[in-house]
Amino acid sequence: MYKSCLILGGKGFIGSHLVKALLYQGMSVRVFDRVGADNLISPSIRSQVEFIEGNFADAESFESALEGIDICFHLISTTIPKTSNEAPAFDLQSNVLSTINLLEQARKSKLKKILFLSSGGTVYGTPKYWPIDESHPTDPLCSYGISKLAIEKYLELYRFLYCIDYAVLRVSNPYGVRQRLVAAQGAVAVFMGKALKDEKIAIWGDGTVARDYIYIGDVVDALLAAINYSGNEHIFNIGHGEPITLLDLVSTIGLVIGKKIEIEFMPARQFDVPINVLDIKRGKLELDWEPTMCLNDGLIRMKNWISQ
């Protein structure tokens, strides 16, 4: 049904895996990313990809980027959860307003569908119950989550007004090969990077905070499954559906790399909810998708990639 796609943020961790999968599906792939962004796409396939460099905040950039495109994957975020509250105006302007500019250009183009990568880890806030389904109240505790939720609402508005189809994937905590080992987010990669260098791992709180970790291959499979979905649902939780505490994560990493890991406990942070585990039944039912990679096997793949 769709032959040409645009990936916003396609050079990054998730985007680079998605590019390879879409090329394998026979699609024409165009990547839009910022000037100077690290390109994590495998050098062996870069010649098959059309690259456009620009500023996500520049509305004029989208006119040429969307030309001849059937479906757009929106993977860009200019902020991260733990620092977004420090500059909510920047978060609003660079993410929400920029996405509205994208949508304005989309309605003037022939774009048929947008797939948006939202945040299953922040849009819900403190859980009233778990596992958290898509009907759970949305009460984000950080500007990052509010922006993601606002973009979801604007996607629905533009579907209602201009018939632009969309799907929102509320992804939990993705990890895997090509994830940066030195970064401000991504506990799995950061922890493994430090452990391999025999550095202390800093844990905020007492280590009992539980999260839902999903391997990058399973995230990409969900994105592929959502491309041709034409049912009535538009929002899907994408996670593994199992709680893993930070202490359990560190312990499993230690077993995989064969090292004893030293932990440094830091004061708990306000925006860290005690548990976030997603109910993924809707994705299984509607998208015919489910995760296949367990944490232990995913960590082994990461270790092997790092050693190579």
C-alpha cells in the first residue's frame, strides 16, 4: 500500500534499525535529521537512503522532505524526561509547535499516514493500576510526557479535520544494539557501558523502581505492523509487559558480562514513578504483534555488539 516513507530522526538509535527494516520491505526511504547528527545507519546501506538535513523547528524544511512521501515516521524528540521540566517553553516550541508545522505541511501534501513514537514511560504518570492499558488516565509528571500527549491529540485533530491517518506507539524503555553507552537516558546501555569499564553505576532511589524494557527489534516489528493497520484503534502500548527493577537489571547485566557491579545510590527523583509496566494486549490483538526478545538474550546481543 505504501511505497515511499520519510523517517524523522532516522539517523538515531531507533531510526537506524527502522531504515534497514523498511529497505528490506522494499520501500523507498528518505531520512530527515539535524545537521551534524551522528549517523548510526549501517554504512553498507546508506547509499540506498535519501538524506535531507535540516532543523525540525524550521517549517519550510518539511515541504521538500514530504514531497512524494506516502507515510511518515515521527521519531524526533528534542528533549529528554529528566531535563524537560527545566525548560518547558523550549519543549513546547521545539516539539509540539514543530509537529504542528509538520501536520500543516502534511495536509497540503499527499501524505497518507503518520506513525508517531510516543512515550509509554511518561504519558501516564503515577500508575493507578498496572499493567497500564491505553485507557489509563494520562497525568504526566514531566514536560516531556505532556508534549508527547499534546502531539497525540493534534494527530487526532488532523485526522478528524483532514483525514490524515495515524498510529501512536507508546513505547516503554527501548534498548539494544547501537544504543549510546554514554548518554543522559537509556538505563540498559548506560549501565552496561559503565559495568564493562568497571565504573560504579548510579541508581536514583533504592533500586526498587520497576520499568518495562523492550528490545529494539521488537519496537521495529511493532512499527512495521502498524504501517498497514486500518482498524479503529490509533494508540498502542509497546513494551515487554514485565516489570524489571533497577536492582534486577544491574544483577542481570552482571551475570551476562561476568562481573560484580558496584552500585552508588543517589537521592530519588520527583519524576520517577515507582513502577511503569504496560499492558500490551491491544497491540497483540489489533497489530498481530508481540515481543519475542527476553532481557537476558537482549543483553547478550548488546555485549557481543560492544565487544565487536
